[in-house]
Amino acid sequence: MAISISLQCLGLVILAAILLQTITVAISFIYFNKVLNTMKESFSRSSVSCLINANLHSGLEESTAEDRKRSPCSQVTQQLHYHIEKTMAGRFQKEISSAMRNKLTGVRPALSPGVPLPKVAAHVTGVVSPTDSPVEEGSRSSRGYLGQRIRAWEGQRGLSFLQNMELRGGELLVPTAGLYYIYAQTYFRLPSTEESEGEAKEETGLTREEEGAELVQYIYRKMSSYTGPILLMKSFRSACWPRGQEPGLFSLHQAGTAYLQPADRLFITVSNASAMEMDGRASYFGAFLVG
């Protein structure tokens, strides 16, 4: 009987010890979890304070400048400020360099992604007018340009077209400022020596073979703010008058880019305009906006 009571007492003691240990572990877990949360909040506030250069404790206000310089918070803040300043300075320098380069070269800034360029283009072809001469005569001093200006261009029919550009008196009118690609081709048919021998000798005293032919093509730009036309491009070749009965066929082609302003005009002049063939597939010029 005494042994049974002793076993019961021992069991109660063991059960009480286990219960006490469980309660102790639970209390410890709750306590340490609370401590960790408190430390986490304190660290978060400290990080924010480092960024805004604020002191969490009043004792820091009395610390010396040297102590603040050596503090981890101050070092982190200085490193962060250094990286921010370096990044902003690099970006600012890049934007300034790009802006100055565009200003000096006259390059039009690129449009934002998704914004299409204006559709500005023209291709005009040669056409023989039954009433008017295809070229404009006059002295160089009164015209201000070399060669003879071609007036007979077709802008509506056949292979020609005008898209947001106008054709006035043989000139293409530029509607929008920007970088344009400009091109031109002129086609010449030189008569054979037998056909023109007498005419050439009567005019110059030389035969066609001795005289030769200089074929030149010019592309001019006319600005509203400038009195005379500006030569943009020229192309030339020396051609010999063909022998025999067959005529000589020659063509001049040139192309390039130029930054144009609204109301600028483009026109073509040539030498030996009387020998020019105004075939729309061989003589043409045009321009289109590229940037």
C-alpha cells in the first residue's frame, strides 16, 4: 500500500515538472519573440533616421563631430549620399553632352517612342510641256544660280506623288523642319557628230569632237530668310559627242541629306538643258523627311 502511494506521488511530481518546463519554454518563446520584434522596429527606425540625419537618442546630440564621423550610421549615410551624387552627376553630364551636341550639329532630337515621324515626301518626274519651255532662261547675275532651272515637273500623275509637300513653279516647298533625304537624276541625249557638226562649227569654230560636252546637275535650296539660292549638291561629267548616227545617252544622279526649315524650296538646274530628256522614268527628283 505504501509503495502504491509512493508511485503515485512520483508520477505527480514528474507530471508537474513536465508542465512547468512546458510553461517555461512557452514564456521564453513569447519573451524572445517580443524582444526580436522590438529590435526589428528599432533597427528600422534607426535606418530611417540615418537617411534623414536624425538622432534617436538625446545623448548623440552632445557627441563630438569625430564620434559622429566614426559612427556606423554616419558612414552608411555618407556612402549612400556619394552613390546618389555620382549617379545623378553621370546622368546630368550625359544629358547635357547630348543636348549640346545636338545644338552644335543642328540634329533634330529624336521623338519619343511610339510617336511616328510626319509623313512628308515627294517624287516628281520630268514632263514635256507643249506650251512652255521646260527650263527657265536668264542671266546668272539676275538668277543667282548656275545652270538653267527645270520647271516642267509632274507631281500628280504616273510615278510621281506629293505627300504633305507642294510643287510650285518647279520647286518643292518644305512644310516641316527636319532632316531630309534629297535626290535627283537628269537624263541627256547628245546628238551624233554628223547631226550637229555644222551647227557647232558655226557657233564656236570647233568641231563637236574638239569641243566636247560638260554635263552638270545642281540641287539648290531657296530660303525665305536669305536673298540668294544656296547650292546643296552638284554632279558633273565630261562627255564626248558621239560619232556616227546614233545619239549619246548620259545620266547624272546625286543624293544627300540636309536639315531644312519650313517654307524652304528645292529646285534643280542643269547645263546643256537643250539636250535634256524629260522622260519621267529617267529625269526626276524628290525629297522625304528622315528625322
